[in-house]
Amino acid sequence: MPRTVLVVDDSKLARMVACKALAKIHPDWACVEAGDATQAMAALQAQDVDISLIDLNMPGDGGLVLAADLRRKRPNMPIAVVTANIQDEIIARVRELGATFVPKPLTEEALSAFLTGASLRLRKVAQ
Amino acid sequence: MQISDIERDAVAEIANIAVGRAAASLRQIVGHEVLLSVPSVDILTQEEASHVVAKPGNRALIAVCQNFDGPFSGRALLIFPETNSLQLVRAILGQELPLEDIVDLEDEALAETGNIILNSFVATMANVFKRGLTMSLPTVLRGDGSQLFAGAAGEKELVLFLYINFEISQKEIHGYLALLMDIPSLEMLRTLVQDFLDTVAPKGAGQ
């Protein structure tokens, strides 16, 4: 079933890349963009969001803070933290939050793998 | 010379990706997490760029510098306040070495570390753009901002200046990764940004 994906990144280019890749993988899914954590929380209030893709390094609250907030509000939401920062500490913190680490530059293959897992998880939760 | 918002955004985002990889290399070398700021991108004269790094208290700087050349060319630098240099070398080589050995090995350790980090930084940018860049050997420079940037371009010449603050946790070591790119490269950059978008989602796909 079609899902709504929230893409949070301070870079417009990175949001374009993510939304274009998403449109290619799942043309019927919706992509909602947010430029920072505040906009992301507002978007979450304004509409139903099923899945989130969050950049790590953003001005204001970074991706890990936002992912933790989202996790508290939406315990079952599949969340990916997208970053080129492949330091062990970062990967460990992403996993502690129950989120998925997806490397940047974002490839269609990596996004597709995450979305497949996310769909399964959502279906399981709905049962 | 103007840079559009999307071009600034693209350079910052690609630098963000590149510096993430570079930070992971530095983390492996020093064994501590490396904290990064959000990158800043500006078109400045070389002189103005040197003022950005030469903030009060940052007069005596030490830098590892590598020039790169290809579809776009410029200079990549790993910059520290000189007061941090020995601490960094100690973090790289281990605590057990006596101070005189550390002083002896300072330039060599900095050049080698800089080489790994700057290569990781520039090579990731080159990979994102799917273009090859050649890199010069690393050199260690000491001085203020203007001395570090000298020769990258004329003093009044505009450069695309990108810098990121980093900090090594538990070590009180901080520094900058900086990149000065020649303005004639900017036209090429516009083409590469479009190519970058196309590789992820070809034109017309799911628009």
C-alpha cells in the first residue's frame, strides 16, 4: 500500500535526490520534505507520516536528536539516518535508537532495501 | 561572481558527504570520535578566506596542504592551531612515546595523517562526481591564514571557500578542514551537480 515518507535534510539537493529516488522505486508513495528538525515535527503534526529518512549533520537539532524524538512519539515508525559519517559511534547510536543506518551518497539500491524492510515492519505492526 | 542557492547547497552537501568519510578515517587514526560542524560555503577573496581561519587566538596555525587538479582544481587543507599540533601527533602515535620523539616525528605524522584525511575528503568528492582528480603530495605549512592560502590564487582573486570545524572528543583538539576551489571550476561544478542528480534519478523518472 502507498506510504508517506518524511525526508529531513538541510540540503535541498539531498532532499531532491531522496525524493527522486523514492519516486523511482515507489511512484505511488508520497514524499514530504523538511529542512530541519522543527519543520519535521510540524510536518508530523500536519499529516500522516509512515517512514522517515533523516540526515545526521543539520543545523539546530541534529539527526540523532530528531530520531530520538521521533522514536518517543512514534515507537513503530521505520526511521533511517542517512549519513556519510561512518564512524562506529554514530552507527552504534543509530542502532540504539532502533533506526537504520543508510550511507550517503544515497543510492537507489540502499534506499530500496531500507524501504522494503520498512514496509514489512509496518505490515507486521498493523496485524 | 555569484553562486546560486542550489549550487551552494550542492557543494555543501557533497562536502558534508566527503567530510563524513574523512572524519571516519581520522577517527580510526586517533581512536576517538570526531565531531563535525555543518559546512560553510562562500565565494570570497583569498584574503577574506584567510581571515575566516585566522580568528583571534588562531594566529599561529599549522596545516597539511594538498593541491588537487582535474575537472575542478584547488587546495585542500587540514588546519590546526599550532598549540594543538603536538597533542594531535600524540593522539596519532600513542601516549607512550617520549616528547622528543614526538617533536621529531611531528611533520611526518601530520603529513601522513593529512594525506589520509585529505585524500579521503577529495576522493569522495571526486567519486560523487564520477571524475578523477589528481592530488599533489602533502606539505606541512606553518603561519597565519594568509600564509597557508598563499599561492592557491591571487590575494584579491575570488575562490569558492568551504570550511568545516571539527573536534576530537576527549582530546581538546580542534581544527578545520578547508577547501579553496578556483572560480573557473565553478562552471564545471554546475554541470557536475546536474550529473550527480541524474545518476541517482535520471531525468523524467518519477517526476
